[in-house]
Amino acid sequence: MNLSDDQMNAVCGGGIAGWTPVERPTGRQELPAWVRDAHVDWMHGASNAPSVTLKVVGNVRSWESQTWVKEGSDCYIARHADGRAKVLYHGGAVTPAAAWRVFAGEKPFTYRWAVPERRQAGETWEDAAQREGAAHLASIQAPSPYPLHDPHSGKPLDRASCRVVVRAFNVTTQQSGFGGDGYALDMADGSRMLLRGPWHGGAPAGYVEVGLLDVTSPYYRPYPGQKPRPWYRRGGTVGYITEDLFLRIVSTYCAHVPVARVQHRYGTRIEPYRAEWEMPKAQIYDIEWKRAQQKEPAGEFWRVYWDGRERYCGSLRIPTHGFQDAVTDLPTALELL
């Protein structure tokens, strides 16, 4: 099942089989130049595990000479020497074929590589791709009173500069991940792979999924008149980094945050937890859920899952059965409205 960790948690339910603290490196850490800061979102009021967002410089999901390998039955991964990775999941069958795309000069003009639906009698896949691409190109270059613009930059384009490019690929079946979009990969063995509709999923073994906020992106800057927000509340995307790099980053920018290896029902995840909890968030959930089921008072960390509507993870009522004596941060009358 190709789902993120949070989605797998929703499907499989809470509860963990166990957890162990992870020793973090100490002292000054060598980090890639693109890392500038890190922030932990504790996801209070939700069942989601804590997540880490990195402040980065540039599009760290892209790098030169990016080559991919397939590992297992459905995992395609490209690794960088500094600890970054790109990961896509697709378990569909693979067949040799060809695809076409229209370029304007050296830049892609059409949104994706397109694989012909069928071949006519005697056609190769390359012939079919050339035929379909030429038909699309003709529609682009047909006389029109409206100017043609680059879909990426918005700048005017010369219709005559558009051309069809046909390439041979090992092509997967069409699936619905990422809206069915196609991802062209340069494989480490020199072949080309076209994943049609691959899926996002959880981090593969040895990696951690993190948020990425590129400070050079125009989306990072607030709109005129918009109320300023902390950098880690300005959107971003997600990526994968090795556990080693993750621990070095956390040790540098979140020095007082402990980390645990947590055995969830769907698999093992490495994640931060608050020192005052003395345990991962999922362990607190397990304890508090059992207390509620047994109609016992809530413990001192009940607010970890408090969503402000007298609900605990959207299902259990808190504080229906009261609180233990150690609890001092009782809900206010306003919170209980």
C-alpha cells in the first residue's frame, strides 16, 4: 500500500509495539550547505506523529546527474551523496515503448511525456509517438489570433520554435498517483523509465521524510499586506534524507529534542519527542486511550491530543473521567464551550 506514514497511521490505527531511544551525535556537525534551520511540529490536537521541517536554500529535490534504481517490487529511488533522496512508488508492469513531448526550443512545452494509446498497422512505438506528437504540434502551430506563451515563465513564444521529441522508454502501466502524471527517470543502468501515475509513500528503510521550505522560492515571501508568519508556516514540500543526516540536523538545530525509533503497526519510524514526555507521542496515545477505555482519569500529558472541542483524537471524550492529581493544566471554561 503506497501511503505516507500519517496515512498509514490513519489506516492501521494508533498503538505501537515498542520504542527505543536513538543516540544522537554530539558536538559540531558537518551539514550540507543547503540546510539552514529545522523546526519540529508536535502536531498538538491530532494523532499525527511529530514532523520536522527544514529551512533550505534552493530546490534540494533536484540535482545534476540524478540517476535512479528500483529496489524491491515498487520503490524507485535516486540518492545524493550528501544524504538527500527522491522516492517514487509504482508496482505496475513495465514494457518497452516510446513517448512524445513538444519542446519550445530546449524547454518542455507540453506538461508531460505522452505514450500513444495504440499503434496502427505496421507502426513501431516510435512511429506512433511521432504521429501523435506531430498532430499535437500541428494544432499548436496552426494560425491563431492569440499569442503563444511559455506555460512556465509566461513569456511569449515563437510557434515555429516548437518541435516534437520522441524518446524510447521502459513504460509502466497507467496509475492515478500524482493525478496520473508521468515521471521520466534516467536509470543507473543507462535506460530510461517512464513512471505513469506513481505514488508518494513513506520513507524507505534508512530514510526519514521531512518537510522542505526553500527560502529562495517566491512562495516563501508573504504577499503584500499578508500577516507575517514563521518560516515553517509558509508551505513547502516534502523530501527524504538519511537517518544519519536527520540526526545531525536535529542535533544542530533542535539540540534538546530527543529522538526515538518507534515500532508502529505499519512499520518502524524514527521521530522526535518532547523531553518532558519521556516517551514518544504514540506511546502517550496508547496509554491515554487505555485509560479512557477503562474510564480512568486522564494523565498529565492529556493536552498532547486535545483539539479544543473536548475530544481526544476525534473519538474519545476528554476529560469525561476527570484527571489524575498530577495534572495541573486543566481546561479553562472557554475551552469547554
